Amino acid sequence: MWMVMWRGILLFSPSLHFLLILHLHHPHIHFVSGKRIWSNEVLSCNEVIEAQRGPEGEWMGLRGNITSPDFPHPYPARIQCRVDLKAPPGYRIRLVFTHFHLFHPLNRSNDNCEAMDALTVLDWAGTGTGGTGGRIGRFCGPGIPSSVMSSGSRLTLNFRSITSGTHVTGYKAEYSFVRDFGLSSGRQLDSHPCFFQFNSTIFPSGEICSPNPGGLYPRNTVCHYEFRGHPRQRVRLVFKYFDVEGVAPCSAKSDSDYLQFSTIGTKEDILPRRCGRFAPKVVESEGPDFLLSFRSNDKYDGLGFAAKYQFVWRKDREKDKGVLRPRSLPASEASEGKENPIITLSAILVFWRLPSLLLMPL
Ligand SMILES: [Ca+2]
């Protein structure tokens, strides 16, 4: 005998092999109690979020929120909810978590998520609609995960609960479909999906970041930062942080993401590629036309980089030397023109001792 009683409907079977599957398409779904009735009961929900064309052809619905069932109240036990995000062509999906608290017996973040209530984020770029998405991350326990960005126009969230509790309120995330990669400095060009230009007359100084700043950078992504200055200028970068997944020599053979430094119009690196977590504090370009390129591959992620940039004037004596070689400076020279106190003190001592040195017998 079957009995119906969930939200009005709850399916009840005399058989222990009981499966209840609901396919729900409305984003605002209120679930009744997740109290388990039979050991293999599974509740399921699916949702598709995609932008729509407005009356004049513009894209609408480019941002919104996603939550676990019943948020901000405790989510039900034994439930699987999938959300498919589909951005317009040429857009990326950015996901910023604002709340995250899933049940974990030890109350630990991202520990043994395979066996816990968890949220899995899948990236579908390059695999087609029938392919398998690459897993960007699986998150569990308390603690807000880093924001993520898709490498294409699709992203999937799979939320699975095994347990529940009075204090596990689930998750909330803000999604947005973006073309600017979350970057707000420089002028974005249309010649490449991720190409930002910095002209010294318009943008003499500022900050540059890897795509999706403050979160994990997207996979399979190339971003260029092009600097164009006065002939007597060059570009100085002062890195604030650096976390680019990879190992030296930061090449494709070593499965590395990397940062590349070159002069515009040439294909030769003017500095060794950088990856890992230890970038030089300060980098200066060879001349006024400087290209910084970031590349990520299809596996593993990092938090990327952020750097302050500034167009600086060459000193006359440097100009006379002809072509400047790129160089990396220690942190003390990042200084916005301050003299090195150790060098200054040494110079004073030498001049103070000079007369007595000249009078010393040979
Ligand atoms: Ca990578």
C-alpha cells in the first residue's frame, strides 16, 4: 500500500526498498522535515539557473543567490540537490560564498568531505554537455570556502546531506555571470577574452590581480596585462601576495600555472616564469612596453596574485646606459624611492675613514 503525504506529499511504501525522488524546478523550495523514514530514502531536487534575454536583447538575471534547502533554517537529512548555472556565451560564472555551515561530527572544515555532508562544485568547460565536469572543490563542515570562477559558461553545485542538526544552516552563495573576470583596473580589450591594457597617461598607477581576485583563479584561463608608457618610463610591480600553483621551471611540462614577463611584440621572456608561492617582491620592466601574462591549466588552483603597479621614470644615468636589463629587487627597494640605510651608512663610514686610510704606511 502507498500513502501520499509530502507538502502535502509523502510517499510511503511497505517495502524497505523505498525511494522518493522529487524533481523541483523552482528556486524557492521549502522542504519539510528531513527526518529519515527508511534507511535508503533519498530526496532529490534539481534547479537550472540561466540568464534570459530581455525585451531589447539585453541579458537579464546575471546575478542572484543560491542556498541550501530551507536556508537559513537547518537543511533536511538525506537529500541531494543539484544546481546547474548556465551563463551566456563569453561569460564566466563567479560564485562567492556568504554563509557555510554543514554538519561535521568533529566540526572541522573540509576534513574527510567524502563521507560527510558536502557541497561539490563542478566545472564543465571543454567537456560538452554530456561530458564529466572537473571538480573544482568539495567543501564540508563549518567555514566559508574561497570564491570560485568557472573556466567556461557552465558550473554545477551538488549538495548532499547525510545528517542534519539544529545548528547546521547550510550554505548561501552569490552567483554572477561576468565578462570582466572580476577585474576592475585598466581597460579591457575585445581582442582577447581576458586582455587588460594600462596606458601610463590614463592609468599611471594602480593594482592588478589574477582573475577572480580574492578567490581561486579559474582553470584553462589566459589573461594578459599590457602596459604602455612614455619612452623614458618603465613599469614597477610590487607584489602583495603570490600563490600560483606549479613547480619550477613553471612550464607546461611540469603541469604548472605561471606568470610570464615579456616585452610587447616579442615572444621572449625577459624574466624567468614565476609559479609557486614565492615571487620576488619587486619586478621592473626593461622598458615602457611591458606584457604580463597569466596562464592556468586544467587542474589544481591557487589564490593567484595581486600587485601594485606604477610607471616610473628612468634616471638619467640609467638612460645613458642604453637598454636596461630587467631585475628583481629586494623588498627594501620597493620603497618608493627611499635610500637603502645600510648602503648609506657604509658610504659615510668610508668617507669618514678615508683620510686615515690614505695616511697609512704601505
Ligand atoms: Ca593549475
